[in-house]
Amino acid sequence: MRTTCRSPNTSPIRGEIVAAFGKHFLVKTATDIALECVLRGKKGGAACGDQVEIRLTSPTQGVIESILPRSALLYRSDTSRQKVIAANVTQIIIVAAAVPAFSEELINRCLVAAESQRIKALIVLNKTDLAEPARAAFATLSLYGRLGYSLLQLSAKTDVKPLLPYLHGHLSVLVGQSGMGKSTIINALVPAAERATAEISPTLDTGRHTTTHARLYHLDEISGIIDSPGVQQFGLQHMSSEEVAWAFMEFHRYLGQCRFNNCRHIGEPGCALLQAVQEKKIDARRLDFYRKLIMSLTPSVGAFSSARQKVQH
């Protein structure tokens, strides 16, 4: 990749953010030039996958003047701030592994975030070469396959080819806890990426953070993948309880059927979701995850929503 321009240009140049380092970004132009850029002003929110307009400040540097309209924006939030993960993605790939133990609650939160942005979701169970742990992990994840989510078993260390058909035609983003093997997947798909990998600590049963920034890799003319840092939590404080409920796909037919119009499905009498669980039409685990998520939302979610990062259409 070339990294220099012949001379600074005062007219706007369009490009795509291919790496995000906090407040600094690497932008690739249509002519395959990579520029180190900052975002004009103090406002944040730019992410890998964003299409932007920049002005050159030197042959190798520029300022991002504007972010072009997005088709989707994947981000997480807590009570005080937001963390933008990726923009314009069409698929989220949630990576779990046979070892170390994965958080099923985190998987549910990622699915809710994907559903809220109408982003396709794929769950990858990695490290299936570890046969016994993989069987137990797949038994846990099989619920999501029954719900209709794509579920792929993979050993990225030995053969990443089964993943390739799922990537074609998508801009995908890898998400998951540290140690799940996201960097191994990237290295197998894009050997030149040389993303660092680390051994798992058997004492802590966790992986060390080996990816410190988000990076986009183009696989072909119509396919790309974004590697993102490992996450242990995925806050959804920007969502209302109603939005969360609609993000559980199997809840749809029961919403609006409760005895009380303002039912939050956390123990109210006459709750249609609870009845569906009792009739084994909804898995009890999913209702439990929904309730945990709802109880974690701040009471001031409405006030927070006014400051949330908006998806531009």
C-alpha cells in the first residue's frame, strides 16, 4: 500500500477508515493512499468502516471534515460514555471458543445490538479441535441455531476455509472476549495482517488483550472484515426496554399480548412471555438473559438516549 501523496490538496478527498487508534485514524483513499488523520473538533464517534471526507494537511496526513451517511453503526455504551465499534457493517461475527469459557450473556448482548441495527449475526464456535470442550460448548450454543441464527463450528488454527462462504459479499466485524481466537482467524484469512496472538492463562481462564485497535481488511472487491479488541462487557445503556424486547426475535409474537400494556416482562402477572416459557415456546435462558439486561439499564435511559450516537440515513 502506498502511503504518500504528491502534494497537499485543499479540496476534499473521500476515503474509508481502515484503522482506529483512539482519536487517530488511518484512512485509505480510492487511489490506495493511506493517510494518518484526526477528526476535526473534539467530537468523537468515527469508526472503522466509516466513509469520510478529508482535507490534506501534509502529503501523509489529513483532517476528517465529515462522516458520510451510514447504513449501520455498531456500538456499546455504559452510563457515562459510548464506544463505537464499527460502521456500515452488514454482519457481526460473534466468536466464542471451546477454551477459555465464554460468556453466554455477552453473546446475547451482541445479538441484541445486532438486531437493533438490523445487522446479520453469525456465531462462530472456534477451537473445535479441542473435542470434549467443543461438544459441551456447542450444546450450549445450539439454542441460537434453533432460533435461526447461523452457527458455525471452526478450528481456525487448522482450517479457516469453512468460514469463507459466510464472509462473501459482507463487511463483517469480529467481536468477542479476549482469547476466543479472533486474531487467529484474521491471521488465517489475511496472513499479512500478522496480528499478535497470546497463550491462554490456565489460572485466570481468560485471554490477554492482543488486539488494541480496530482494523479493517479487504478480502476482495465486495468483502471485508474488521478485527476489534476483545471485550468483557457489552453495555446497552442507549437502548430502551422496548427496544431490547424487540431485539429478542422469538419474543415478537407475544409482545403486546400481556395483561398490562406497560409490562416489562420481569415478573408482572399475566405476562405473555412468562406463559410462553411455561409452555416451552420460549427458552427460559433467553427470558433470564432479557431480564438481566433490563435490570442493568439505568432508570435515566430516556435522558441518555438523547445524547446517543445516531445512525445517519
